[in-house]
Amino acid sequence: MENNKDENKNKVFGSVIIIGIFIALIFFLSQNKIEKKPVNVNDNAIIRNEHILGNPNAEIIIIEYSDTECPYCKNFHLTMNNIIKENGANVAWVYKHYPITQLHQKAFRESLATECAWDQGGDEMFWKYINILFEITPSNDGLEDEELYNIAKELNLDMPSFELCLSDQKFKEKVETDMTDGEIMDVEGTPTSFILKNGEVVDIIQGAQPFNVVTEKINKLLK
């Protein structure tokens, strides 16, 4: 029981670190954009809603802006999962929604579906749901809408609650907030990922760079 309390404390502490890093990132990238103002961030909401995989206390943080119907994001999602498998003790991956609706009309709704999964099972369920979604989508609006419900059934989610969440667009504001944050950071395409070390932006990964390129960047920073 005491171990569980310690683990929860570590997770909260790690989330607080992520919050500070994320706010610093917004501030850093907004300095030369006078016409754009940083988003007001509610710390408690960030603790509840941020999607983090890997070590939340890691020296290296990768914040990715992604679109579920982007074929390059599909490839990079697999890359990042492998990065965490290989470097999970040293790296944290933060997933942010950035559906480019001009190109992918289904992506926004899919982002909402991942949040509805999170609503029932927390981050563990979020990552399970979005991993399956990326695995099965043909990309470029090729995923049939019914698959959003099939994934939920496969993960044994409460279907009436999931359906209501999705139809009511319960997490519309959260997804839109991610998108606004991405605009502030001057994200122009997906995937775009910011690498931070000890709270400072040190590199940007533009596009779906392969595993070896991302690994090389991480290894250099860990030296």
C-alpha cells in the first residue's frame, strides 16, 4: 500500500515537472511572436489531462504534435513507441493533438475519441486506444467511423458512456487548446516534435524522422 502511495507521489511530481517545462516551452517560442500570446494554462488541468509515456522525471522530454489521419504521424507514432521501449528511463513522450482539419476531416473526431477513452481509463487507456487507432487507420481519412466504436469495444469500454462522450464532443475544448498551443509554437505540419533537456528547448524534430535519427539525437543529449 505504501509503495502505491510513493508511486502516485512520483507521478504527480513528474507531472508537475512536465507542466513547468511545457509552460516554459510556450513562453520560449512565443517571445518573437508579438501578435500571439501564450495560452493561459491551468496547472491542475494539465496534471489531469496531459498524456505522458515513459519516465515523467526524465532528463529528455519530447513533446509531439500529431494528427491521427496523417500518414507520416502514423509512421512516427510507431517510431516513438519504439523510442520509449528502448529509452523509457531517460525519455518522456508527451502527445498533443494537432488535427489538420483542412487535410483530414476525420482527425478531429478521432482525437475526441481518444480523449473519451482516456475519460474511462486514464493515460493507460488513452495510449492503448490511440495505438490501435494508428495501427489500423489507412490514413488520409481512410478510417471508417465505426472503427472508433470497435476499438472502444475491443478495450471493454463502457459503450453508452463512450458514445455519449463522443456525440457530445465532451473534450472539444481540450483538443482545441492543444491546437492553439501548437499554433503558438508555430507548428506548420505534422508530426512536429520539440526536444527539451532539463526544461530547455534544444532541438526540433520536423516530420517523421526514423528511429535511428531520433535515437542519435537523444544519445547526444544524454552524453
